[in-house]
Amino acid sequence: MIAEKADAAVTSVAPVVGGGELLGMGISMVIVVAAILLLGWFYSRSRLAGSGHSELINVVATRALGPKERLMVVEVADRQLLIGMTSTSVQTLHVFDSPVAIPEAARSGEGFSARLRSAVKELRK
């Protein structure tokens, strides 16, 4: 009777997971994470390719008024517009008859983005 109970206890124990099964599960997880990262990279590249860079519309100046509000001076077809942007709307506030005078420092593009862009160009040479 004791032998029967011992046999029943041995047969009811769950099988132990082996090293090969853990390795297969780990490899599967790495493949899934890599696929997610790769799809995210393709998505970001496709958004950048679709946006394009146009010389027809030029942002002359911008000023943040709040976390989601900003004023922008935009140049389109040799005319400058003052645009107000919020998270829900874009409105033309004023159309300038003559171009807005831009300070020399802003015109030279010596901001952080211009310096970073020139540094990246030098590294690519």
C-alpha cells in the first residue's frame, strides 16, 4: 500500500522544464522583441520619407506661448504670415505686406540645431 502511494506521488509530479526548452523560449522572446524594434524603425523611416523637405514653405521664426500653443512666422510664395497654433487649430493671425526684419543672429542659424547639423556634416566627410 505504501508502495502504491509512492508510485502515485511520483507519477503526479509535473515534469521538470529542461534547458533546451528554456533556451528555445529565450530565443523566441529575443526574436519577438527584435521584430517589434525593427517594425518601429521601419515605421519611423516611412514617416520621415513621406514628410519630405520643401523649399516652398519656410518657417522664419517660432515662439512657444505655452505647452501646446505657439506663434509662427511662415514664408509662403514670397509672403510672410503670422500663424497661431494650438493643439486643436491653426489660424492665420496676420499677413505681412513687407517681410519681417530678422535679427542677424537668427538669420545666421547659429542655434543648437544649426551647430549640430554642421557637426554631423563634418563627421560624415
